[in-house]
Amino acid sequence: MTTWGTRLLAVACLLLVVTGTVLGSSLLALTAPFSGTAWETVDRSGEQTVETPYGPATVTYDRNGVPHIEADSTEALYFAVGYTQARDRLFQMDLFRRQMAGNLSIVAGEATVESDRFHRQMDFEGAAETQWDRLQGTEVEDPLRAYTAGVNTYIDRGTLPMEFRLNDYRPTEWTPADTLLVGKRATWGLSGEFSDLRRATVKNRVPGSTELYPDQLDHDSSVFELAREGRTASPATNHPTSERGPGMSADDYDGLYDSLSQFERGQGIGSNNWIVSGNRSATGEPMLANDPHLQLFAPPVWYEMQLSGPEASVHGVAFPGVPMPLIGQNEDVAWGITNVGADVTDVYSYEWRGDQYYHDGTWQNATVETETITVRDGPDETVEIRKTVHGPVLEREGQTVAVSWLGLTGTREPLAFYGFSRAEGMGEFRDALRNFDLPASNIVAMSDDGQTFYRPSGTYPIRRSNGTNVRGDQVFNGSAGEGTWRGFEPYGQSTLTGEGFVDYERVPRIENPQAMGTANQRVADDLDFYLGTSSHFADSYRGQRVDEMLESSLADGEISREEMKDMQRDTRSLAAEQFVPIALDATGKMSDDARRATERLDGWDYRMKKGSRAALVYDRWLTHYRNMTFSDEFYPNGLDESYYPKLWTLARLPADSRWFDDRSTIPVETRADIAARAMNATDAEIEREGWDDYGDVNQLRVNHPFGGTDAAAFLNYPRHPMDGGPYTLFNFRAEPSPQAGSSWRMIVEPDRGIGVRPGGNLGNYWSEHYVGDDLRMWRLGQYRNLWTDPGSQPDIEFVEGSG
Amino acid sequence: MTPGEWAGWLRTGPRSELVTLVAFVLAVPLGTVHWLGLVAGGALVGLTASSTRRALVLGVYLGGVTVLVFVGWLWFAGVLGKAIATGQLFGASLAIAFVFPVLGAAVRGFG
């Protein structure tokens, strides 16, 4: 029976539906059961066949979520790689290119405006296009075009990842320059830095601080110093490094540096690698280990894949958006990479007159463009992009410099990586290495015929001031023509083999080293060209530990596979070994509770294990000790801990160094006073926070870029207490955010290899390989085989068609 | 028969339960295609009811079944745990699955 009441109810319900449709259509489209876009990728069966104009290929995922991609032609192979990477990591690929192009704010809002401003002003996009210009006509052009077509086919026909739905946007078409832009993200992240501004600022603000930033740390653990045997090929050593130029700036760049420091090479970015020749390995064959320490994300920064094409089969890892493995192994060679940390970024100041700057004896016009940054849910911003002959201009807080960075010109490293993948022996590998411009990397390699090799590879600029070579650790006076890299053309093609850069043959190398490793420490004590200063290289603790463990294994005979694993799993901190005696010497000045806490350190094995109370005490004490030593000189001058010197420098300060004196007190403090105060604070802090062991502070928090909001927190990986620290081979940095650590571990021998990632290989949340078993294995220092048989039933088949 | 007589014939007597069952069988898959299908399914089931009150009850039944089918689908796909972990997302989906058929069933109030 129909009444006015029932009609009213029906109308009300209808209104609710209509209102929901109008006001909540996005939410409904996202969350509707079954049909909501959030659930689109729950079931991915049915995407079996893809048409391609490049020829047939197959993709078969193994039990670890690693795609095995096979094709009879190179172009067909890379088309399939593009499609597969987009299927598995499209959101991340798009995020990387957006970040580097300065296009985040259009989807992320005003929080990313400053990031966009910086990246637009640096014009990384223009640099990527310049690089693409250089690569056209080379052997990577066709593979890169095929890869791009594969990505775009997926964008056109595939199911978009959930992240696009959550944030309601779509990816635009992929281009070859986008791939190179992703490469710029990696190369800038490893070599882009403003230490020249930092150094100038500290020098200006903190009197006498020059002693804290020596040209070289006083250790004898450089890469070449520790390398065993082998034939060192260095045509000129024991020459003094270049002179500092005449125009060492005393200006204060604090405001500028504060704004830019968030965009420079991150803390904790480093790596380990080592190599053992067949003469020294238990198997009689060479072995190679590598674990790059990069930021830890969900999904991981690396995408693992195995490619089998007409020319080679290769297994390795690439950044999502990059077609070929950057670290890996093929049937004939394997290679591993750590960052040299070379100084390939310089800054220049000028006299300015409006948009004109004085250079080369005349007033020159800077090129000026204005762009609009579209901001989601906010007013648009404009950004002025200025460039000089040296590069892009950055201006903050009234301080202005131009930046020369090697990656702003047409560099050739994609050719090198493509060559590595296909190399049929050490000779071809070394030929490919000649194209390796950036980022300067300690490259170790081995070949199946038993050869081993090491070279700090990269292109190193030579700075000239007043006709002489000068070092790059300064802000150059661009108006006076200081610090010029001859032949360098930002956003153009430079002669990288010309007089403006160190000749390839002048860079030392080691042929057939017996056993050696690198861990971002100083490359060599004496080079006949400028590579960088202590600010550019890591403390030597990891490098020393690699050497110590190699030495220990060799003393027992040969190095076994298990010992290679033990090295990557090693949690012994040589930094702790250096600092703990300082704490133990100060017990007489501590409170009773602090003294009892310090007793934990007496007899400790210096292993940074999650269940260790001693590791907790040491970790917190070191933080307080460092702060209490430097904060009174740095913070009152507006400088935070990012300006503090290296840990090695702190450890080597004499007991009565003036840096230990607390300027806020009348008595003159010594090292023991500060060590005792730091332990008192440590004890109080541990008591207050209720911490039991190192695992309470050393927590793994690997987050998704969207994971900061409650609604998308499920995309973050689960938290776990972790072993390891910033100075251990088993590398993990709990601070700052995002965390950093071993982003890929690999140990290879001829025709076999093991490895593990800090997370799943696939970016699809619904996949069992989103977190995967790898995260657990990675935490526990376990491995799986790299070369597996995925079975004969492909998950995706590419067939001839229009594409 | 007039439309009113036709509706009355369907909604009463021994055939009415069969008609409701058929409407249910059609309504559930309808809801998997689009969220408006949940409303349409609810309306379809509701229109077979002998009264508005009965229609709302059937809407609740349909909503419950839709929730169960949705949860079962996720379980079968092996992602139920992950779906629950999404929190707000999963909660919103369950709410939509349950409420929209009821709203659709209220159309019975027009007659």
C-alpha cells in the first residue's frame, strides 16, 4: 500500500542517491565494491596477449615476482620491458619524472611547490632532452624508442595503478627523454651537491672551523691503498692535488644553502662492493658482491628483471623507467657499483645588473624564461628560470649563484649500461666503460674467464682560473672567469674527451685485483687531478671493515661463498670501536646510573644488533656526544647538524680540543667532560623513553610516497626492528626520513648469483609480490637465487600486430 | 491486466517468492558492474515486495548478500587480509555494498 509516508521515504532515498552521485562520485568510483577503481587490479588474469609492431616476446614471472623477458629481437625485447615495467611500476615511473621535471604540484598541491621551483630552475628536463639529442643515432636509440612504445601501450590499454585512482590523475605519454630524466634523478641523487656553499657558510660563521673540514681525513684506508695485488695502472701518482684558486669566497650562503640542501645528494647515500679473484676464492672462480645504499621506499627503488635477447641474457636491477640493468650479471661478465662521490658540481657568483651578469670582460644577458607551476587546490605559482654560460641560476634569500653540474650536458652513460648488458668479456666491458660519464662510480667487474677489474669511472671536470688548474671546493667568482670547465656546454653537447676534462687514461685503475673493495671512502691518497675533498667522500669505517674481513678470510686461506654473505651481513661497527674508548675513559665524571650504563660497553663486540642493549647505549650516546661537542658553536650561528663535520673528524679531535669547550659555561670542558655529559643524557633518555635495546630505536619504516596519510597508510611496509647502522656493512640508516640502506644485495660468481631486495618487485598493492618474501629475507640477511627457471607458461605474450 | 494488477499478481500468492528469488539472482551481478547497479538491483528486488516495509527488508537482505559476495570475492582472490588492511577504503566499500541496495529498494514507496 502506497502512502504519502512511503512516497516521502522513496523520495528521500532517491535524493540521497542523487546527492551521493553529485558530491561523492569520485569516492564512489574509487571504492564501489567490485567495480571501484581501487579494486581494479585485484584480479590481473586475462592480460595474456599484447599486440606489438616490434615482434614476439614473452614475459614469465618467477616465484619471486621477477619478470623473465625473452624475445628474438632487441626491439621486441625492450618493447616488452617497457610494457612490463609500466605494468608493475607505472606510478613510480611517473612520480620520478614528475619530480625531476618539476611537475609534482599539479597532482600533489602546494607542499611540493618548492621542489618544483628548484627542479624547474635546474631544468633537468632540458638536460634530459639534450642527452636524448646526443643518443640519437647511437645503438641505444632503437631500444629506447621500443621501450617507450611499450610503456605507452600499457598506459593506453592497461589498468592504471591504484595510486593514480587514489589521487585522481592520469599519466601522460612517456617519451625517451622521460627515461633519461629518471636517469637524471639517479645521477643528481648521487652526485648533485652544494657542499661549496655549505663550506663557505661554515667558514664565514664559525671561526676556525676550517680544521674540521680537512682536504683529506687522516686515515690510510683509501681504495687504492687497501687493494691487494693486481696491476695498478696509474700513469702519474704522488703529485700534489691542484691549488685552491685565488678567489676563495668568504661570502655567507646560509640562506641559499638552507633552501637547497633538501635537494642535494642525500645523507646515507653510499654503497659497498668488493671483488675476489679466482686465485683467492674457494671455488677457484671470481666472486663479486655489491649492495648500493639508497633511500628505502615502498615499492623499492630498484626493479629486478631478467632479459634474454638475441645478443645476451642479463639479470639485474634498474630504476623503474630505465630499460637496462644498472647493476647485474650477464653470461660473460658481472659488475657492481658504488658512488665515488666526486666533485662534479660547481657554483659561481657574479656581479649582476638586472638580468645581466658580468663575465669574460662584458655584461652578458642571462637567458630568462617564466613558467607557471600549476598547483592542485591552490593558486598557481610562477617561476623564473635564468641561465648563464655556466648553467642555471639559483636565487634564494637575496643570494644568487649559477650551477655547473656535469649532468646538464649530453652525457653518455646509457651507452655504457647498454654495453655492460651485452658485453661478451672484459674487453667489451671496458670498451663500454669509456662512455661512463656520470655519476662517477667505483666499478668492479669480473668475467667468466677469471679476469677482475676496478676503476673509479666517470668524467672529471678540470677547473681553470687565471691559466692554472684549481680545485672545485669553492664558490667561484664567475665574473672573474674563475673555475671554468673548458668545453662544457650546459644544455648542449660538450666535448667530454676534450681538454676541459681529465683524460680517460689518466684515471688510475687496477687490472686483475686479487681481493679489494670500495665503500665510498677516498679513492686514492694522491692523484694528479682534483677529485674531491673529505666533504665528498664517506668516512672510511665501512671501507676498513671490508678490508679487515677480506684480510681475515685470506689469512685462513681462501674466501668462500659463505664468507661473502657474512661480509654483507656484518654488523660490526668500526666507528663504535673508535668511539667507545672515549666513553669508557670518562666514567669518572659520570653519574652513577650513567656509569652503570657505560659498563655495557666494556667488552661489547661492537655489533649493531637489534637485541643489543650496548648498541642502544652507544647509538644514543654518540648522537648526544656529537651534538654536545658542536651545537654550542653551530646552532647560535644558525647552523644545524647538517653542517657538522665527519664522524672521523670528531673521533680524532684531541682530548683538549677547543671544540669540546661548552661556550655557555665558564669552566673549560674537555673531551671527557662532554663524553660524561653525553652519557648522563643517554641514560636519562633511555629511562624516559622506556627503550630496552637497539631495536627499539633502529626501526625499519619503509613508506610509500602516499603513506603519510591515514587513508593510504596501508601502502607502507610493516615496521620491524633492524640490525645494522650507518657505519656497518649490513647498512641501515633509521634517520632521517626516508630511511636509507642496502637497496639491493647481490653476490655473483660465473653463471650463478644470489640476491635480495628490501621489498617486493611489483608496485601493485594487491599482488603477493608487493611486499613479498624479499623484505623478510632482506631484514634477516638471507638470499635467493637470481637465475631461476620461471616455467614455460608465459604470463604475457607479445604477438605481431599494430601495437 | 493493468500495470497495477500485473504488479499485484507478481507480489502476492505462491509465485511471489519465486519472483523475489529471480530478482535477487539478477540483482547481485548487477551490483558488480557499477555502483548504480547496486541501486538498480535494490530497486528490482524492492519492486517485488508486497509492501514498502517488506521492500526495505529485502534491500537489507540484498545488501548483506552483496557484502558477503564481495568479501568472498576478495577471499577467493587471496587478498581479503590486504583489503581489510586498507581500512577506510574497505569500510567505504562495505558501507556502499550494504546501503545502496536498501536505498534502491525504497523505490517501492512510489507504488
